[in-house]
Amino acid sequence: MTNSFIKRDITPVMLEMHRYFPVITMTGPRQSGKTTLLRKVFDKLPYYSLENLDIRRFAMNDPAGFLSRHPEGMVLDEVQRTPDLLSYIQGMVDENPEKRFVLSGSSQFSVIRQITQSLAGRTGMLELMPLSYNEVKKQADEKTLDEVMLHGFFPALYAGKNRYDLLYPSYVKTYLERDVRDVLQVKDMMQFQTFLRLCAARIGSLFNASELSGEVGVSANTVKSWLSVLQASYIIKLLPPFHENMRKRLTKTPKLYFCDTGLACYLLGIETEQQLTRDKMRGHLFENFIVMEALKNRYNRGKESNLFFYRDSNGVEVDLLFKNGSDYSAIEIKSSQTYHPDFETGIRSLNTLLKGRLTDKAILYAGDFENDTAEIKLFNYKNMYRLF
């Protein structure tokens, strides 16, 4: 365990954007390290948190006065609390392009909507997820796979500032329920908690709003509304299906994942490594872990998701596809420690379908034997970043 600052992979692209955009906007889940990172990287700019009631009151009562306090600009944290500031920021950077604002927010829905209206073309957009395996590889490599998935990747855990068994219950109570209550005015929190746990039990599965609504006892529209907020709060991520105009019938339904496996384990009632080793969801959680690492890698390079999965009407599936122009890379994800030729079935089927456009093909699994010379490469999960 270490208390030192953890270097974030997103830093180079953030500094590059800072050269070209008068405003940088960073969104991401609560506790993903946005404040720590921005204060460290932009330590020459004054920092204000709009969670602070006094600062927020000042900003709302006199926005022009507040924003003019520092000629060089400022870092504004939790900007979703005062969305009206954005139009004032627009006017200031138009008047003085050298002025720099760095904004962060934990709720994508309110921030993004306001920014697309007020700061279009003036801001670089970044998303900071919890730590990637790559950012804490030395520490993570020393853990067992089950320990990695159970603990998750929130920075406080790797900085020695919290424990996973304390962090996640508090996270759900303090942030998640509060954010949801603020946005949706959910009257029955028990119902919403049931919905959350049922989502966790569907990791790696096709998302079916009607099926969930029946189990929770709310309408399908309510389920969709709740899900949209969980996506915007960076709790859940829907992975879209691969879809091209071709004769083969392909699924059009996205698959559901959680942005952090530690939070998912908590919602599934998994409290120890021993429990996780035997749990029926272990394979799904491993898939979740790899899919999120691929997504973090994209976001940390300032890129959009560009990730898909493949599934046809016969149930032939490939867990993860990356789009590279008109070509694709394919990864099959298996939690097994032993390789089996059947792991290659989906990739070989897709390779035939795409007629040479599947340029990279690999299997990521939990075993030690690796082969990077075969047509379909085989890697241990610790080396996943060789594929991303």
C-alpha cells in the first residue's frame, strides 16, 4: 500500500487539450480521482469546489464577479451544481482566449447537456474512470484475480485510504442513492436497491427492460429511466452490439456491465475471495473486468468507446470487438485457467463473416500459458494491454 499520488494515464491527452481548448471538462464517477488529478496537474490555477455551499452561493449570486476573481482562470469542481456558470464562462473565454477553465462533474447528464449548449467548440471533453489495471499494474499483479475483481479500482483503495468492505456500502448510500434521489425523486428506495442488485445479477447479459420491470414491480419506462441515470452516473455501461448490413441476423440489444467490479461484487453480496471463487457470476465478473479495462484505455487516450460485442441468431458470440477504420480486432474473454479449442469458435465464425477484415484475434484468460505467434493469440489477463 502507498499513499503517494498515482500517475493517471489520461494526463498527456489532458495537457494536450489544455493547449488548444480554453476549457477542459472532465466527467466520471464520484471518487474516481478527478479532484486529486486536476489539483495536481493544474496546481497553478485556483481551485474551487461547488459542493461547498458558501462558494456555490457566491457563484450563483454573482457569477461574473466570481469568475473574474482570477485573470488566469480557475479549476471548478462539481460544476453540475451551478450549470448557469457555463454561459458566463463562454462569454469570458470568447473575450479572452488565453483564460483557462478546468471543469469537473460527477453527473454526465446535466453537465453534458449544458456544455453542448453553452461551450460547443470551446471545450475538450474527457472521461475519468476509476483506476485502470495499467495504472496500478505493479500492485495489481501481486493480487490474485479474485482479489482484483472483489476490491475494484477506486483510487482510495490503492492509495491505502479505505478498504473495499467499507467503501462500497458507503458509496451506495452516500453517492448513488443521493444522486438518484436528486434526479429521479425515487419514492421507494428499497425498490431501487432491488433494481440495482438485479442489474448486477445480469452482468454480461443482454439488457431486457420488460423482464426487469416484472421482477422489480415497476413499469418498463421506469426501468429505462433508472438505467439512463445509472449510465449517466457512471455506475452501469451498456455495450452496443456489432451491427452491419449483412444477411446474417444479429442481435440489436446491448449487454449490461458495471463500471467497477468491486461495486458489482458488493451488490451481488460477494464479500470474500473464497465466495467469489465459487460464485456462478465469477465468469461474468471477469468479462466485466476486461471490457471495462478496454473502455478505460480508450477514455484515457481521449477517444470515444468504439467497442462492441458480436452475437448472431444462433448464439455464436465474441465478447469484445474494437473498430479500426473498416477493420476490427476481436477478443474472447474466458475466466478459465485452462485453454480449450472451443474458445476460438466465435472468433473463427466472425472471421469468416468479415472476410479478412478481422485483423487482430485473441483470447484473454486466467491461465499462465501464452502464445503470441498463433493466428488467434492467447494471453493471460495481466498482459491485456498488449491487445488494447
